[in-house]
Amino acid sequence: MATRRSSSGWRRRSTCVSACRRIRRASLKALIKKADTIAAFFEATELAGFSVAEAQKFFGQPRGITRDMLPIQPMPALMAQQLFLDRFHQIEAERAGKAP
């Protein structure tokens, strides 16, 4: 007797692929949130005048990362915007396979 492939097999695979994508998105979101919290701690203590104790209360103490590891320095807003845009365009070019 021949076996027929049912549509439920395809549905199961599709559901698995969708679940994997959701997990990757959730993991990416968690990593972004962690990076944002770390950046906020150092921005608060290095640029905004928070004491370490205040920053710890709001953002927690980053583990495994020190001030020396991050290039934090005040700069004019227009310069920061331009640096952001330059890096964004570089990443987009690399993603599209057109590295500069």
C-alpha cells in the first residue's frame, strides 16, 4: 500500500520553522535590550552625571564590561548622527553583498 503525504506533515514543518523564527527574534530582542541597558548605565555614569550607585539602581551593574571597553565620549549631535548614518549604510551595503 502506498503512503500519501498529508498536508498535516507540511503544517508541522511550517509550524516548526515559524517557532524557530520566533525564538531567534526573541533572542535578538533580548540581546538588544541587554546592550541597551549596558549602554544606558555607562551613558548615565560617564555623560549624564549619575553616580555609580544611582546608575546601578536604575540599570543594574553590567557584568564583564568595563568603561575602558566602550568608546564613550561627548560629541556634537550632528557628528553622532553622521557617524550613525555612515555605519548604517556600511552595514546595509554588506548585507546586500555590496561591501564598500
